[in-house]
Amino acid sequence: MKRKPKPKPKPQRKGRPKSASKLAARRRPVNGPAVAASAAGPSRGFSRDSSGDADPLAGSALRPLLERYCELAGVKRAALGPDHTELKLPPAERPFFRDRERVSVAFSLDALERDPDAEIAVLGSPFVSQVVEAIRARGARLSLGLIAPESSASSPLSRRARGDEAVELPIPVRDGVAKPGATRLAVHPVGRLAARVVLRAGAGVEEAVVETDVYDLSAGVPVDADVAAAFRALEGGRVEPTDPATAAEAAVPAREPGELLQLLLGHLREKAAERVATRRAAAEQALAAELGRLDRYFESVLKEQADPEGIATVTASAERRRAEEIRRSQVKAVVHPLQLVEAAVLMQRAEWRLESGQGRRATFAAQRSVSGVSGWSLSCPHCGRPPAMLVICRHEHCGCEACSHRCSVCGEDFCLDHGTAECRVDGLPACDEHVQVCPSCRLEHCTAHAGVCVEDGHAACSACLAPCGSCGRDVCNRHAQRSHADAPKGSRRLCAACVRYCEGGTNEPVGVDEVAPCASCGKAVCAAHQAVCAVDEQVHCSPHLRRADRSRRLVCARHRGACAEEPAALFASDEVAACPICGRGTCELHRAACGYCGRSVCSAELDAESHRCETCAQLAAVSDPPEAVVAAALAAAGGEPQASRRWRMARDKSHVVVEVDLGRKGTAVVTLRHDDHGPRGVVHHPSS
């Protein structure tokens, strides 16, 4: 019996080198654990978020774009494998690739394993960023030449193809007519745009290289399928361009670069709408989760706060963080145009002469392929959409009814480049002759709703103009201020000439008819923050008025007084009087009348037992009083001069006190002023 041979062990697969594995992991795209690739539908774009297997660039537009750049910039390529290429850079291109002469490029992870020093060619890698910068600087435009016409010398063009027949315009003209158009052959520029689109929303970033459809660069519309197929064949190298001398027809110029770029970018925007919607939905879902987390966090922090200041700080921080997250989650698309691939093609062109009832003239053109299989391509010269009606602009070119309007002021038609579709005031269109930009709101408005601001005489829209609540003149929003609701006359619109800033409050604006000048500082103070000094009865602002401590009367700084016996207390100036003996100011509580001369003196100069002031206590006999004093005293006391009278006198800071003996009538105490010896007061005392 034969023994069965043992089965041979299966050969083990050779593991990857450690360095290569680490390098491949390090150079993988950031949005997934594996390098991804897939076709992006009609746009032929590649996204970092797509998924694939071995070849990240299979079916994408990045590898053909790199090949076209190499051909245009003179970069030599050496194939090291189906997914591995070495680039030899000319000196002019080396600054874009860190001054390297040779660059090894891997188009798959297997190629990267074989050559760990190679650069991986996926979106988001440093190599692709370098290629993009080099293309934008050196290879932004690629001209393929003239696409060979379908006819040749052996089979001449028919009369229809040559364009010898007249064509009627199938589109009506608003308030105008179209003369029968003549057709001819013309060379049209056609091409497509390749661009890198970066979508950012929150922490997610998506990149894609996308391409537009093949467009007629003069008409701004997609070309027919047969012309697009011929363009693709020429671009792929399956056919050769023909000699331009074989097409003697006049070339139609392409649109302006800025206008053409906006048109092609608009097409890219339409093609990326689904991708943007997907990114926005994911961002909104992530935003809802993050806002919920923030709300829970700040709710727990608020529970730990006890004082109002801490609660306000945490609340403000929460609102700021929510605003930051909402701003970060917004989908932002950045488009980097990479390369415009263009060619020329012989096409049939029909032109119609349009004329409006107001004498405006314009030309409208249509085109189709030479084969005539497809119909005429009728598109708006302005927006590129198929028009339902043509409109002649006042600047003698035409557009469709969707991108044209009729001026509400003059009644003429105009396109969007020569006017505004909506007046800021009534929402009606206005042409460029009757449209203005309001310097207040920065919005466009028609001349029918224009006015003049009283501030410096500039024009403004009627929506921004309103009368001043004080003087009634029109003032715009930019030069007007509104008073607060708690102002004396409520919230009002005020011009610069009528606005004042109340000094008594927080500098809030008020009307000139609501204020009065402060008698202390001269600044304006409104009726709500002004008061009258109890002494001079003049208006003062609140910072210059204080209440007396005892009477609670309002007094200004100029009419404040102090009592010598209560220096810390505040009195009105009419509540304090100077003591005639010492000159110090005292209030009523610290002042009393002398029982002998009758003057009101401070309590420090009055004897509590005798009720006489210090001056009366010092009266001394005088044998020869001055004649002026004698005459004034006798005149005040009502006596006659007698030699036997006794005179006593004393002086203090303010007066001369004279005691006159009136005989049987008693005595009289006369108080005379120092300057003119005028009587200050007379007190009669009967004889004892």
C-alpha cells in the first residue's frame, strides 16, 4: 500500500518592507484609511472621499491632466511600470518641485511599496499641489488646433453646409423685428475647463478635479454631440489637427476671459450641486451633534455660577462658541482653475439683424455643426440659456427675456450689465442712465426715488431719507441719529445740526429743542437731566448740582456754603451767614441774636449767661468820639447833641458799636458800618 504524499505547504506571501508600509500609511489621504478613487460621473473628476482599490487614479482626470502638463512643459517621462513613472524636469519647472531634477511618481500603493521614495499622486498630496501650481503658472492653456471638417476636396460642401441659404429667426423680438439672416461658414473656438474644487465644512475637506463639458467659447453654450466627439478624439490623439489654411473662413473671437471663466464656473457649480448638498447635509448633522454637546457643557457650567457677573460671562462664552461652530459648519467651495483645453472647429453660423421700435439695433447669431445633423443652437449671448424671446438692449446688443428688463423710468429695455434689476425702493428695474448707488445704504435705486440729504447736499434714495424730528429737513440714515425713547420728546430722527449730546446723562443724543445750556459748564443738558439751582434759579446739569444736607435743596457749585461749626455738612449759600465779629460762616443752628446790639452772631462769639456778644462786652467809655460817629449815631438814635452825654464804643471785624446815653429815655445801641458809618441797626434799652 502506497503512502499518500504529504501536501506541500503553501508558500507564504512576502511581507511588505517595514519602511514601505510606514511610508504608505503616512502618505495615504487624510479622509480615509485607504487611498480612494472613482470616476466622478460626467465631470470626470476624482475625489479624495471616493473609494477604490489598487489604482487611486483609475478613471480619474488627474493622470491625463499630468500627461498634458508634461507635454506642454517639456517634461520627459520614463515608464518604470504601468503604475510607476519617473519625470525628468527641465530647469524652468524645477522650482515648482523643490528644485529636483527627477521625480518618481507612484500611481498606486503597490508602486509605492516598490519605491518608498516615490511621490504618491493623489489629491491632497504635496506632489499634486506642486503639479497644480506648475500648471497654473506654465500650462494654464492648451491649444489643440483646428478640428478636421467632415468634408474634403473630394466631397465638397453642399449649398446648405456652405451657408448660402437664408434662415428665418424662430424666436420673437420684443417690440422689434428681425431681418432674414444670412448664413456662412465660420471658425468657432471650443474647449473645456479643468479645475480643482475644494469643499470645506467643519472638519471635513473634500477635493475633486472636475471638467466641464465641451463649450462653444464664443456663444457660451455646450456644443453638439458630434463636435464634442471630434474634440475628444483630437484631445486623445486619435486624430491629427488639420492645417488652418484649409479653413479660409473668418474666425469668431472667444468671449472675454473673465466672462468666459464665470460661464464655465457656473457650469461646474451646477455639476457640483449634488456633491455640495451631500456635504451640507453631513455638516448640518455634525453641527447639531456639536451644538448639543456645547449646550450640555455650558448648562453644567452655569449651574456652578452664583453671581450675575459669572452667569453673564458664561452665557457670552456659550453664544460665542455656538457662533463659531455655525460659521465653521458652513459649506465653502473654492475653485482653482487648472487648465483650459481649446480647439477650433468649422461651423455653420447664421446672423440676424434686429431692430427695435425705438431705433436700437443688435445682431443675434446661431450656429450648428457643418454636418447639419443637429438643429441650430439658439442661445442668449448674455446668459447662454435658450431664449423664448429676444430683447434689444439700449446699448445695441441683445439678450433673452430672462436676463433683460425694461426701465421703469424711461421705458427702454436693457440687459443686466447695463442697469439694475431691482430698485431699492420700489423693486422695479432701472437702466444704467437712471440708476444710482445710494451712499447711505450702498444699494442701487432709480432716479425717480432719489433725494438730497441736508447734511452735505449728496444724493440718496428716498428709503434712506426722512425728515428731522426737530427742523423737518430731509436727512439720510448715514447722517441721522435717533434719540432714545426716554428722551424728553421720545425717540426722534435728528440731523447733525439739531442733535445735541446731553451732558447730564450718558452723552445720549437729544434734540436741540430739548436742551438748555448749563449755567456752570455751558454744555447742553436735556429736560430729563436738568434742574434749577435753588439760589440763582438757573438751569444746571445734574453733575453740577448737589442737595443741601439739612434742607435738601439743590444748589450749584457757586452757591454752596459751609458752616464753621459743621465743616463736613453742605449748605446753600443763603443758609449760611458770616458772623459780623469773626467773619466765619455759620448756619442758623449755630447763630443767635445778641441781646444788647441785636446783631446775629455765631455761638462762639456770644456769652450764654449775659446773651451779649464779645463786642458789646468790650464797650468802653469814650470822652471825645469822632464827629462822624456822633452824627451818625444821634441820627439813628433820634437824640440831640449834648455835651453831658456819655459815649461808649467798641469795634469788631464788621461794625462800630456805639452806646448813646439818651437821658430819661434810656440808652440806644447803634451799629455802624466801617466804610460809610451808615447805621446797621439800632436797639433801644430803657433806663433802669
